Amino acid sequence: MNRTGGCRCGAVRYTLSAEPFAVRLCWCRDCQYWSTGNAAVNILVPRNAVRVDGELDGWDSMAESGNHMRRSFCPRCGTPMFSEARENAERMVIRVGTLDDATGIVPTTVIWTDSAPAWAPIDPALQAFPRQP
């Protein structure tokens, strides 16, 4: 099954040709910045199943987990698109909000709950981890 997605302005488009390994809400401080104060809704997918058309810009940083992260975004409209850890060459993260159709994408896990603000709505039905599982 193929899924498609892209940035808000349409300058970057992608095709995903595999099902996600995981659908997670992430409350790490980095994701809170990218999601303007909320948890990021992410799918974890095989890197080789993602084809990107268009130019991306990115920001490299060291995550709290110790991973060297590349956070990619559209340089035209600023839409956050992907996250990739240099230490995990097989997988990458796609921001769910960039999918053209997120039907069937349902979070099962919430991570980095230790970093969530006190007001954060953490669903008790989801498997929760205080940090990276």
C-alpha cells in the first residue's frame, strides 16, 4: 500500500511504500518545539520505503536520547517533515500531519512522558514510556 504526503506549499512531496513499524506520540522537548508545544504524532517507517521529491532543508542536533538527529523541513513553507537518527540507518520518522490521508494511522504508544507538561493529555489506553523505549 502506498501513502503520499508533502509539505503545506507542495514544494516537497513523498511516497511511502510500506506500512509503519509504529505510530507514536512523542513528548520529547525537541518534538514539542517542532509541534509548537504539543506532542508530535509520528510514524516510524523503513527509510528505503520513502521516496522524496523536492528539496529539503534540515537541522542537525544531538537528541536527549544521545542520537545524532537530522530534522528535515520544507525550506519554502517551513513544514516539519522527517526526523532521522544517524545511529538507525534502517528507520526514519514521518510527521503524520504531512500525510495526504492519515486514515488508519492510530497512535499506540506515547514516549518521553517525563518531558510532557503537567497539562498534557496522556491517554491511559496507550502504552507509555517515560523516555525512549
